[in-house]
Amino acid sequence: MELKAELTYLEQNKTRIEVYTYLRSQWINNRDACLCVLVIDEMVNYLMLLESGENNITKDEYSLYKNFFEEAVSYGLDNCINDKLFLWLMVFYLSAVGTYYYIIETALCKNGPSKALDELCAKSKHLFPQSIMFRLIHDIQSGNTAWKSKISDAEYSHLKQELDELDLQGNYTDRRIVNFFQ
């Protein structure tokens, strides 16, 4: 996982634009579901930071991130839709108030966001019928932590196994996903 190790280093020691440049260079050479998820989540994080009023914005920085995000979503829909983490992230973003409007402008929602969410949820149930991760999206999005006291030991073990299978590392995206389920 050299990519994630390098990304972790850059996130901690470099600027947004340097992280963007690194991800863009990786995107040119080796697109896959893992990189797609990283690009999407990093770009949404940056877009949200910029929209929150941060003043250190270079000219066209917002457009760079928005365009890269849309390119990654489009690629993911065509090539990574059966990947568990990509599909989870799309359902997660489309279910969220904070990230919803980034997704509705993409090809995913050409038939409307409600229909897109229904289709993604149906796909996730078909591909991952036993997934606890997908089952908990609404609770995580709404900030409801009651699920933590209601989940059985067996379900928690299953959830940990799901997370372990994703080989999550120390970069921003992976830490955030792990934190949702702790």
C-alpha cells in the first residue's frame, strides 16, 4: 500500500495542492477502485474546506478539485461500482446533507438523486446482503450512536471483519471510515 503511505505523508506534511498533484499523477498511471475512493473522498474534503470560508485558496483551486471529483465519480460508476468501498461511499455521500449536493451534479443522478440512492441501495443489498457497514449508513449520517449499544457481539465481529477486508490505513479517508464504526 505504497499509495496510502505516501498519501498519509503528504496529508500531514504538504499542502492541498500537493496532495491533489500527487493523486492526479497516480490517476494518470493506475486507476483502480482504491485510488478512486481516495480521490473522491479527498476532493470532497477539500471542497468542503474551501466552501467553509477558508481564505488560502489559489486561483481555480476549487475547480481543480470539483473537476477531479466528478471525473473520479464517473470513472467509478463505469468501472468500480461492484467494489464494496466505492459503493458504500456513493451511498454514504448521497445519503448525507453535507455531501449530497456534490453527488447530485454527477452522472450518477441523471435520473434524479432519489432514484440513484434507491438503485445504489438495491445494488448494495444484492452484492453485500450481510453487510453491517451498509446497514449502518443512516445511523452514521444522522449522528445516531445508539447502534453501538444495540449491535450484538456477532454483528460487531462481522463489522470488524468487513473493515479488515478493506485494508484501511492511516490516511484521512481510511481513518475517517474506521472512526465512523468505533
